[in-house]
Amino acid sequence: MPTCLVHPLPYQADPAVYFQSVRQAPGAVLLDAGRPAASRGRYDLLSAWPLVELAPLPEEAGAAFFGRLRDQLASLGRAELPAGNDLPFAGGLLGYLAYDFGRRIEALPEQARDDLGLGDAVFGLYAWALISDHQAQTSQLVFHPSLPGGEQARLLALFKCPPAEASQPLPFALLERFHGDIEKDQYKAAIARIQAYIGAGDCYQVNYAQRFQARYQGDPWQAYVALRAACPTPFSGYLTLPGGGAVLSLSPERFIRVSQGQVETRPIKGTQPRGRDEREDAHNAQVLLASTKDRAENLMIVDLLRNDLGRTCRTGSVRVPELFALESYPNVHHLVSAVTGELAAGKDALDLLLGAFPGGSITGAPKIRAMQIIDELEPTRRGLYCGSLLYLDVRGEMDSSIAIRSLLAKDGTISCWGGGGIVADSVWQAEYQESITKVRVLLGTLEHSCLQAKL
């Protein structure tokens, strides 16, 4: 099998050092482990100038689009990394699935407004990547064997001697404070409606979210740098969009990872705010760990994901090696579990995605009924929120996030969403506050730390 070429570069803990050289290039994408402040992620992965860009055709079903992605991977050609090199990407696909890609998998109503105009999915096919391994403290350029020698030389020169930025982009600035789309009375009524559905036996849990928006001007990359400093997380990412927009994700949640046929998903369900001091913080963590409600919510989603993985994994291989673990981030404590499995013969990562997307931790249970209720009660479509950023390489290696704590900068408006799982004993005031707590650090950082323009 052909082997990738790997060229060492000086190690950089901050991916911005290298990403600055390509961030204004077509298809620039950064999958960011949040180092050095975040400790759980291992790799940063960045690239640009895709060979091909792929988006779903109008009315194209999810399975058909995934078939085209599979064909593009095959056209690039399988390759391996040099012996002893365990980097996660050898060339392949990088991009996003919006939450609303789920409409191409399941039949859903069309009640929520699509006022953002974001495509359901966009992927690029990339023949190179710059990968930093924070465990080994290495940064390396990985070239797929198909990448022409001249392009390899250009990229090596670019990252060894980055050019001075030709023009300084307009500084990022909010033009107003963030405002929510849903009034408190509307939020209260929606929670009551969900609980009525639960009481009638339609569902057990529904993830309900509200959207916050503000007008902005300037360069979204500057906003991402500020957000990354304030809220480092292991599944962060920055994707450029046509027209100067961008996806800014500060997600703490893995969706699905596939490595050598082994599968893992790590759903988050259960949240408590960080304390104002060490004593209060420890108390809040213990409250979360002991919460019967949060543990029950988490267990519901674990069962849902066991079922989703079971569609594509070998019979009997699905396990739950970790249940109700505590993970802490700058703004919240989370309750996290792990579900693992082994891909069945003849199945691949795209089959797995098709059977599990969107993630159960951000829909509810049962999934399809919960998604129908979400579409009924949330006034606008989610777009990227609760979708996924991911890579899938020519060897079948994949990792993906749940795009929570994520923002969309597009057409002069920046959007951010916060939500949570609603169950029978949820108290609407507490749920409303939790939806704000989850994103307060993001909204506050942009409102107070970024240079603001005057109206």
C-alpha cells in the first residue's frame, strides 16, 4: 500500500501559530484540541485548499450523499502512515454535518424556519494536513502519496517561513449585545408542552434549546481566538465559510470515534455551574454526581446510543465501560458516559454515522419523536448547532464532535445556542437558567473582551 510522506516541523502547542498561514485560504479548517489549557484532547489537525468540495444535492437522501463521500475517498486512494507513526489522518474528508442533515435520514416536519441558510453539510477532500500531537509534542506535515511534489514543496516552504500577512483584517466587534429568540413565557410554555408529551407517553426526554444572536463586523477568527482562551475544550474547531463567515466551535463533547474498527461515543447529559470559590465548586460537582435526575437522563441517552451503535457494530460487542463520570470545564461540570463497540464486518464509519446521526444526547428519547417535537417547539432550525465537525480518512479512521457551545458567524450575524434535556420533573426556571449558564462564558467573552464598535 502507498505510504504517506511525513515532514517534521517545530512543535507548536497553540495551533493558531500554523493556522495563521492558511486561515484565509479556500476551505481552511482547524480541528483543535484546546491545548495547552485543555488536557483531554491529543491532536490538532488543520488543512486548506481541498481537491474537491462536496455538499448534498437538493432532495438528496443522506445515504446517497454518504455514498458520494465514500466514492471520493476511494478516488483519493488508500494509504498508510510510516511504520511507528500513529497520527490520526492520512488524507481524506474534513467538514461538518449540520443538525438538519438529520432531515435527509429521517422524515421530519417542516415547521421550524430556516433563516440562516446554512447548507446541511459541507466536506472537502484534502491530500495533506498539518497535525500536532500534544502527547508526543510533535508537529508534522502529512502528505498523501497523490499530492504532487511541487505542492509538497510549496506547503513545506509556507509553514517553515510563513509570509507576513498582506493586509490586516477588520477587527472583530459586536454591534450590539446578544439577545435571545425566545421570551421567558414562550420558554415556559414549551417546557409545559414537552412535559405533556412525556405524560402522554410520546417520549421520555426532549432536548430543547434557545438561540442567541447579535450583529457583528470584522474577522470571526479573532472572535475564535478570544473564545478559545476563555473556554478551551478538546473538540473545538474553526471552519471558514464562503463570503467571510465561519463556524466557531468550543465543544467539550465527542460524538463518535472510529479507530482500527473500534468505536467510542461519549455522551454528555447532566450539568452544574462552576462555583465562585473552591468550596462551592466542589459542592456543585458532588451535587451533580449525586443527582438522581441527571443520572437518569444520562442513562436514557446511554441506552439510546447503545441501540444506535448496535445497528452497525458486531453483535455482542457494545459495552458501557464508563458511566456517570465527572468532567469539568471553565463554565460547567458535566456528567459523561462512554459507550464502545466494534464495527461489524462490511460496515464502515459512514454506515455508523448514518445509523446514529444526529447524536442522541442532543435530541432526546426516543430519538425520532424527540426530533419531531423539537421541530414543533423551536421556532428556527438549528443549523450547525448539535450537528458535528469531523474528519474521516482514507484508512477509515474518524473522529467527530457534537457541535454544542458553537457559534455561526454568517451574513453579519453571529448565532449561539444553549439548551438541555427536559424530563418529567424538570423545573422550567432551572432549565431556562441552565441554557444560559452553558453559553454565558461564550457570550460574555464576545460582549466584554472583544473590541466593540459603537452604534
